[in-house]
Amino acid sequence: MESLQRNVGIDLDELWVPKETQSKFFKALREAPEIGMVAYVGSLGSGKTWAICRVIIWLSLSYPGIKTLLGRYHGTDLRDTTEAEFFKLITQLEEYIKSKMGDQSHTYHGIGVWKAADRDFEWNNGSLTHFRPLKEVEEKYKSLEIACFGIDEASEVEVEGVMMLQARRRQMGFPHVGLIVSNPTDYDHWMYRWFVETPRSGYVYFQTNTLENLDNLPPNYIE
């Protein structure tokens, strides 16, 4: 995979041009301190799920062998929204790679393999992405070892589950960061307390809105 990236010139910003706030979110993740957390918060249709899937793809390509977890509270929502967006991006990425390969595109057989029984995506460079529902995560994944995690719609997840995922970031030799995307929360939610009310060291917060993502939405969506 490393040689493939180098030879065909994979540039995710060329394939998927980010919005201004998304660019800041991605930059903060690249520069995040060890055991840091970066949040991207916005209303419906603001491109949050797209952003978190794109980060997981970037991590998996940039750090061969990295283990990441991408989750959402309910398994059905994870399957119907997060996984669906992830595999849409994977399809786009594979088409992009084939276009870069030109006459050699017939030799390309994909960027990884989906293990449906385990809900894992195994990248050809040794990286591994776990897709996991986060309901009762504090009880289910005590032995999990990952480098990074992403939570889609973090407003649904209990603080104990987030703390458990934080403690699972122990794969050696890789960056250890948590990334979350969410709708805005109430003032008593752990997200507001951690990122806004009394920001913790190494925790970065970005807020966007639906208008910023307008050109990716159907006509009259705002109305």
C-alpha cells in the first residue's frame, strides 16, 4: 500500500475537497497531541459522518498497520449511516486509484477486504478498522487494543463508554487520538463540559453548520 500511494500519487484533498471547517478539523487531527481529542459538531446535513469516515481512511493509509475503531451507539444506525458512508468513500477512492494507474488499472484489485462476520475492514497495508456499536461499550470491549477511535453522533454515547475507548488507545508505535462528530448537545452533556465549558488540555472543538455543506445537499434541503 505504501508503494501504491507513492506510485499513483494518492491525494485525498484532490479526491475530496474539504470545506473550511473540515480542513481545520483535519489539520487539528494531524497535529493532535498524544491522547488528544478533536470534536466536530454541527447540525443535520453538515457533513459530519463524511468527515469522520475520511479521517479513518486517512489514518489507515498514512499509518500502515494501525488499528482504529469507528462506532455509533446503535448497531443499526452504524450499519445504515456510518458504514454506508464509509463504503461509498472506499468505492470512490478505489475508482480514483484506478484512474491514476491508467493502463495498469486492470491489475488493481481493491484497497482492502470487508470481513462481514467480524464487522472489520482489513486494509491491504495491514491496517484494520473495527466497526462497533457503542451501546454498553464500557462492558463489551475491555480487552480491545486500538490506536485511535472515532465516534459518530457522540451525543448518543454515555461518558463511561467514551472513557473506556480512551483507555483502549494503547497500540504501540502509532498516534493515539480520539475523534468525535455530533449534533450540538445540552449544557449538561459530557461533550459540552469537556470541550466548551472547561476545555481540557489537548481537546480541540470545531463547530460547523448545514449552510457550509450546502453544495453537497439536495435542492431545497434547507427549506
